[in-house]
Amino acid sequence: MLLSAAGQLLTVPGNKSCEGGRSLAHCRLVDVASASNFHSFKLRHFHLDLHLNFAVKRITGWQVLELTPVQPGVQSLILDTHPSLLIHSVDCKVPGASGAPDVFLSLTYRIEPFTDYGSSLNISLPAAVIRPHRAFRVTIRYTTTDGPAIWWLDAELTCGQTRPLVFTQGHSVCNRSFFPCFDTPAVKSTYSATVRVPEGVTVLMSASRSAYSKQDRVFQFSMEYPVPAYLVALVAGDLQHADIGPRSRVWAEPCILTCAVSKLGGSVERWLNVAEGLFGPYVWGRYDIVFLPPSFPIVAMENPCLTFIISSILESQEFLLIDVIHEIAHGWFGNAVTNATWEEMWLSEGLATYAQRRITTEAYGEAFTCLETVFRLDALHRQMRLLGDNNPVSKLQAKFEPGVNPSSLMNLFTYEKGFCFVSYLSQLCGDIKRFDSFLRAYIEKFRFSSVIAKDLLDFFLGFFPELKESCVAQREGLEFERWLNGCGPPLCEPDLSAGRALTGPVQHLCDHWGVDAPDPQVISTFDLSSWSTFQTVLFLDRLLDRSPLSQGIKGIVHPKMKISPLFTHPKLAPTVIHGSSSGRMTLDVGVAHALASLVKPLFVNRSKGSKVFLL
């Protein structure tokens, strides 16, 4: 198969369908977000040797890539890079033949424009280097500063405000500003790193093994399992840790470490055990968590072995629970098996959301999971009303033209419409436990590879041959193709009636509150002190859905006060800026105060100026 420049699937004449992510080199997938010629090489391993200079906010060092040509006639190596990354030199090491000494060559290169989020590094390869299926090494010396992947925080921007901190965020196509790479989820490799830092700085990376030489102030890392470039992550600063389980520890600045440990307790190991019972072994070894300052641009990131999560999430136990479990689910869906192109992010986020809800159902019951799902699906339909039913961003196979940043297509449909499709697949097989078995088999078959939707659906129909024989993929109104390429809301949603004990009181209060003349005595019978965070926020969301506001509420809200619902995807929920598109919702202080006597358990972040920031 091929993806055209417009993202359309094309069939290669005479080529049989590819058997999963392990054969992607033969599928000839085109990733329009990458300038690299990743199909021409097998990336076996890469190593980073870095020095972090906090004084000038600069990373210097080199990268060694171990490559094997897989196509004849290749004359250049093209990698993704970024204008913020300065190349100093490129060298090549070619193993000598028949015991001869290795050959070292200085290579010529050029930087060419690609998109507003990256450039291409075109390295000329001499004929002596290009031997089919013969490995060679390329060394790139470079300096990088403040590209989109690298976030330098002065001390006053950290939680403790004592030392500076730096972290990286590679999703979706940012890590090309951290190191030159095949910046596509279709390519996975192992990696290692050596990081030199000033005294008193602790470095962590998304790696399965680490070591530290205090005398040399050098940290060593190794990731022994293949990962795509976007999952390589680094954080360095004043970090301390505490073990919270046999394979988990929490890292954070000293001022918030105790709080983080108390909020998570022994829960992480419990969640890991539940996930393993559902989806098979957790293959990454460690599951550690590092809490980052509120400047972290998203809620959480599923970096293998080391989840990055924003510290402000600690103010809400339920949002913390959901987000950590979601990142745990990515250990299977997204990290072990990855979407091969950014046009099918639902293969990561939709499946991880389904897995997250299977975990919470087993750990906390069906009613809790249904409540959280209702809350998210409400937001999905709210976004649908804002965008319109025919908006192409609502497709699961979101097509984008060259130059479009894949991150701009990350939205609630990726999560919730993807979740609904996966839930529909589970309903087709008639037994949720059978579907658990299918997901375990899916992970086993495609582990450490990258896949497209056809791989998942072909494997599903092969696993349940009776469904294939009954042509469920072509069932009228619910065709798989329509799920993938149709605009609009999900074609069907799972039965959430098991959550009525929790969602019913919310709707009843909304109904009473929304009439022209709310009865204070009736409203006072609702005991919100017993409500969960999700119930409270669901109530506020549904209250905000009523437009215009009822006269009863208008009477207690200053006429200049505004309510601004803003919806993107769950990763951006806790850090909200009023009037921007970077978060879920905000309430003006006047509205928040008007509701305060009713909504006491509302979780808020710190007030900044005239706004209250809500999780």
C-alpha cells in the first residue's frame, strides 16, 4: 500500500497486502510529515553524547547512527532536522572488509527547507559506504538550543524556584529539533545516551537502564527496546525520587515529592497488575513517573519507562488517576504497537482510551468508568457542535497535506471517536473477555512494530472468522470504512447506563437549575459534598451548555462576566488560558463565586489575575 501526498491509500500493483508493522519497509508508506528517506535504510541503533549548558541554554554533542542500506542505488541519507539545530560536521565509519581496518570519511551535507516545523539534512554517501545490507555508522556533531522540543525553564518557573530545569517534548514531530532523526512513527530503533551536566543536576531519560558517575557528573542511559523518535525524552534539574512499588518510583522537585507520593501510594503497581491481566506482560521493565512544572505544555506524555506528567494534576485525585492509567495503557497501545503515520493517531489514542477504561472498570467498577466516559463524550459532542458534522478533522483517518503539522490534528475525535470504534469492535464479538484475548494476541503479533488500520482490522477479522464470514465490515450504516473516513460523531456509542447512579443526580440538578425560576429548596436537597470531581465538572459542563443562561443565573452574574467553553483533547485539560484554544474551559471569577456555595468540591488551580483555572 501507498499513502498519496494527500494521504489517500493507494494499492501497489502486484503487491500483496502487508502483514502488519513488521513489513512496513515493503508497504512503502509515505509519511508527509517527514522529509527523510527512511525507507532506504534500517536504523539499527543510535547513540547520543550530550552536554547540557544551563547558563546559555544550549545542548552540544554528537549523535552516532548505525544504519544498514536496504535499497540499491541510494546515494544520500536524508534526516529530519530543524533550523534551531546547528550541524557542525558529519563523519562516517565503514567497517573494513576481510579484517582490514575501519575506514573513516568526512561527508558533505546540505540543509534544505521542508516545512515551518522542520528542515531536511541531506548527507551525501560515497559509493564505498553503500553496500546492500552492510552496516555503517554516521556521526553528526551538532548544537541545539530552544527548538520546539526543548523547554528551558529558569529557576523562577519551576515548582521549587531554586534551580533551572530543562525537559524535552517530542510528540508529534518536535524531536527533530532535539537530534537529527527519521522523525516518523514508522521507524523504531534502540538507543543509548551519555549526558554531562553541572553538579547538582539529575538527568532522567525514557530508557530501560541507567547509570551515574558522580565523579564525572555523567549519566548513562540505554533503551533496549525499539522506540520511535518521538518517544525519546529527557529531563534534567533538581529532581529527587521515592519508590512507590517494586518497579515504579516517583521523581519530582523536592517541594512536591511528598505530595506526589501520597497521592499515588501503592496504586501504580495495582494498575499495572490489572493491565497485565487484561493485555499481557508489561514489557518495558520500569514504570516511573516524573512530575514537571506547570509549564509542561500537555497533561501527560507516555514516554516509555518514564511518564512525564504536569504537577498541577496533583490537585485532583480523579484526574490524576485517569491520566496515569491512560499513560500506563500506552505501554501496550502506542508504545509497544504504534501508529505508522500521524494520520491514524487513533490507533494509539483510541485503543489506549479503551484500554484505560477496561483498567478502571476492573479496578473501580463499571459505574465510575461510565461517568468518566459520559464526561468525555459530552465534550466530544460539544466540539462537534462547534465544528459542524462535515468537518474533516472528525475523521479517524485524518488526511493532511504536506506542510500541515500533525499536532494540529490531535483532538477529541482521536481519543473518543477512536474509543467508540474500538468499543464497537468489542461489541461485535459479543464477549468483552474474548475481545481482551484479541487485544492480547494483537499486542503479541505486532509488538515493537508500527501498524496501519488495515493491520488491526485484518487481524481482528482473522481472529474472529465468524465475523468475517458474516461481513460485519460492510454492515449497513456501520461499515468499517465509514468509521474510518466518515466525518461527524461516532456511528454508535457504548451503553453507559451502568453509570446512571452517578450521572443521574447530575442531570437532575441541571434540570432543576436550568428552569426560569430555580427552586432553592429543591436545589438545596442535593448534597454535592458527596459528589466526585467528574460529577461536579460534568454538572458545570452541562450548565454551560445551556445558552443563553437562565434568568436565575443571570441575576447573580455580573453582566460583563463571560463563560468560555473551549475544547481540544484531554492531554491539554489542566493547563488552561482563558480565551485561547489551548485548553478545556475557564470560568471567570464572578461566575465561580456565584456557584461556589453550590459547588464546594470544585477543583481549581491557582487564581491568576481575574481568572480561575479549572482542571
